[in-house]
Amino acid sequence: MRVVGRPVLEQYRAHHADAARPLSAWLKTAENASWTNLIEVRKSYPHADFVKPFTVFNIKGNKYRLITKINYKQQLISVETCMTHAEYDKGNWK
């Protein structure tokens, strides 16, 4: 998969040091994947969810949420934002 939106990840890692390693691991996994649907995503990330139109990944044991848009046909992942679980629960990201 091709990942766009790396600056979002870089900025978040700079402000949340404990998220740096898990986000880097997610990026490596995503770039090496060729997912064609959510079922395949869940083979790597069992707790990934589709919240139309986003795919949401739990990062660092669900401490953080990574919000993405995935175009399976184009093999493209757009990183939209990353936030704490508490921020995610407020729902302002939708």
C-alpha cells in the first residue's frame, strides 16, 4: 500500500513519544501490505474498524486511534489524524 499523510504521523510522534514506535510499526506494516478489504486489514490489525468513510486503527494497546481512509483499488492509505482514545470518544473527528 502507498501511504500519504506522513507529516500527520511525524507530528504526532513528536508530541507523543510513546506512540512513536507503534506508529512506525503500523507504517511499516501498511506499506508492506496489499490489503483488498477490511477482512485482510484485520489479519494484521484485528481491532481495526470501519467507521464510514474511515478505517480506524487502535495504536499502542488502544491508547491512541489512527484515523485513515483506504482506497483498496488504488492501494492507497490516506492518514487523516491521530488522537488519544479519549479524544476519539468525543466524536469531533467525524
